Amino acid sequence: MFIFEYFAPLLKQVILLGTGALTTLRIFFLTLLFSLPLGLLIALARMAPQKWLSAPVKLFILIMRGTPLILQLIFFYFAPSAILPEGLRFTLPRFSAAVLAFSLNYAAYFAEIYRGGIESIPQGQYEAAAVLGFTKSQTFFRIILPQVIKRILPPVSNEVITLVKDSALITVLGISELFRVARNEANRLFSTSPLFIAGLFYLFMNWIVTKLFDAAEKKLSYYR
Amino acid sequence: MEILKVENLYKSFVGAEDVVTGVSFQINEGEVVALIGPSGSGKSTLLRCLTLLEKIDHGSIFVAGEPMVTTSPSGRVTYAPDAELRKIRLRLGMVFQNFNLFPHFSVLRNITEAPIRVAQMAPAEAETIARQLLAKIGLTDKADAYPYQLSGGQCQRVAIARALAMKPDILFFDEPTSALDPELTGEVLKVIRNLAAEQMTMMVVTHEMAFAREVADRVLFMDKGQIVEEGSPETLFGTPANERTRTFLGNYNLNSGS
């Protein structure tokens, strides 16, 4: 009986936080879905010899990496309705604004990771591919990119782990994700325990992320 | 039959040595031509122009009679249209100083990838050819190895097989043994020697003078961007006519002791 009385409220809390964690996971996966490919496009544009293309992309990366993500969240939610001319004003749903801000922010970081990886591949790989008659896209997707992916796994895993924790920032838009749910519970119960349980949730998610990246690195360790 | 004809080729870089200033020569089918000369004389640049890794500033290149690039009397350089260029490129093979094998592919796949993806060969056929080539270079047991597991000499032999798998009309070698430890050069030179015996058309940039003398049908000596002297190995190594050739070969004998 005692055990039940002790654990029932705890279980209730865990379930409640779990629903918040679902929202956190949604933003996590959507952000990765958009930012990983977008980052590659941004990296390629950043490396383009045409200045009209690389210069604005450089500025974009500077802004996205140089301002607080929490500010970017607020910007994408409030700015369209505040700074656009009358008639063009609109407001994105909170969640969409959050996904947009996260995707652009993480794409900027991923872009620089991709760029570092791409530039680390020796010129000789391109030349060998060219002499064998591979097209530019075959060269990139079959020869270069697989080698890039192996090299960038460690920095990408860093970013992905950070993303799990950064997702707490969307609480600023009033979205009921894990951190907000935990804080509300903490306020309601006058107890910090929901916050610590939330911490365990984040830790668990990142334990899985770490395991997945370890597995990926192992899978690609068949060559050097 | 003439496989390669080069007329009055020029190539220079902004602020860099290793320029080519007016080079003409031709290579016939089955011929092995050694290209020798001091470093910075333009040998590698010439090879890179011939294999389309660099665009030339002036001159003409014909591959098996087909124009790869020509220059009009007014100095306008015109490359063949892309579709033509792709076909011409397949006639040219290249072996690099640093092998440039694809590290993420097995030895077998390094050899089969281009025949399958570029030449649209059936995978089974490509594999058969690759295994024949591996037997030829003495690496049958390394088909499933990855490049990092091979010695430099083995890597270079695989690189040769990779180039041969595309059945080029002419194979270029850019200092194929310069990145190798001395004890590993022999196995690579042996493969090239065997190819020469099979009448493979080849142009070899090399610092291995004894090898050039033994294998080449003709030797070109290049200095300061120009072909200074050209002749049979006996003539060029035995009784070089040009002062610069003599100086170069003299230094060489002194330094290498060969």
C-alpha cells in the first residue's frame, strides 16, 4: 500500500512529462528532417565561386550563428505580423514558427560542418573521378559525400545532442514541450522533482542519440 | 596509327611555375613514351592538360584523330562539345603519383565502379574483368581488401587496374613510383613493363631513368615548358645532343648513382 501511494503520483508525473516529451521529439525530428538536407545546400552555396551566391549565404550563416536561438524563435513568431507591410502580415502557428527557426538555425551550423568535411577531402579524389569519366553529381554523391559523412559524424552528433536540449527553448513561445510541462508541474506542486525527472528524460533521449551515433561510426569504421 | 597528337600547346598559371610553352608531339598506337625532365619543367602540367584536368591556353590536341581541343588562327581555344568530350575522355586513362584510390570502396569496387556507372557495363561482366586485372597485377587475394590495408605499391597496382578496366586507348602515368618507398617501386614498374610487352600505348612521366631507358620506345626530355630533345632511349641517354639534356642526365647520374 505504501509503495503504491508513493509511486502513483510519480507515475502520473512521468506520464504527464512523457506527453510533453512527445512534443519535444516532434520538434527534434522535424528539425533534423529539414536542417540536415538544407545544411548541405547552404554549404554548397557557401562554397560556390559565384560571389552573388556565397556572400548572402555567408551573411545568413553569420546571423543564424551570431544571434541567440531564443531570439530567433521570437522573431519568426512575431516578426511576420509586426514588420511586414499592411496586407502582407501573417502569423505562423507557434509550432511551425519554432520548427522554422530551429531548422534554419541548425542548417547554418550543419552547413559549416558539411563545408569542413567537404573541404577536407583531397583534390585527388575529384581528379581520379574526373579522369574515370564520372559526372559531377556521381562524383559528389558516390565518391565525396560518403567520405564526408564518415568524417563529420562526431561534430554532427554534438549538434544533435545540443538540439535535444535546445528544444527546451521553444517554451518561450508557450508550447507545451517537456521543459514547460515540467516547470508548470513544479510550480503547481511547489516541488523541483518534476524538473529533475525532466532532466532524466533529456538524459535518456541523448543516451539513445549517443548510442545511435556510436553505431553509425562503427558501421563506417570498415575503412580509413 | 596515331593515338595522340599535340600541337603547339601552351598552359600557364598565375604566379606558378610548371608551365608549358609550345609543346608538340605525337604518340602512335602501341608506343611507350617516357617524359623526363627536371621538376617544374611542365611535365605534370602537360599530362594534366592531356587528361582534361586542366584547360589549355593555346594549341590543339587530337585523340585517335578526333579533335579534343583546337585553336583557331585568331587564338580562340575550342574544346569539343560535352558529349564528344565525354567519349574522348574514356579513351584516356590516368595513374596518379598518389594513387587516389577511393578509400570507401573495396579493391574490387574501385575497379568496377567506373565500368558500371560510366561505361554502363553489366556488374557481372565488370567483376569478371576486374578479377582478370587483379590476377594480372598479382593481387587476386586482395579483391575484398580496402585501400588502407594495402602497401603503397599494391595501391598503385590497383590504381593501374582501375584505369585499365575502362579500356583506355592510352594510359598516362604521372610519376607512378615517386610516392613509393624504393623497395616498392619494382612491383609497380613490373606491371608497367608487362603492359608495354602487351603493346599498351603509354606515356610515363618518370624519374626512374633506368626504367625509362629499358621500357620506352621513345623519350621526350622537357625543360622550362618545352620539349628540348626527343629520341630513342639509346640516343637520348647515350649521346644526348642538347646541352640541357646532358646537364640534366649528368646531375641525375651523380645524384642517383645509377
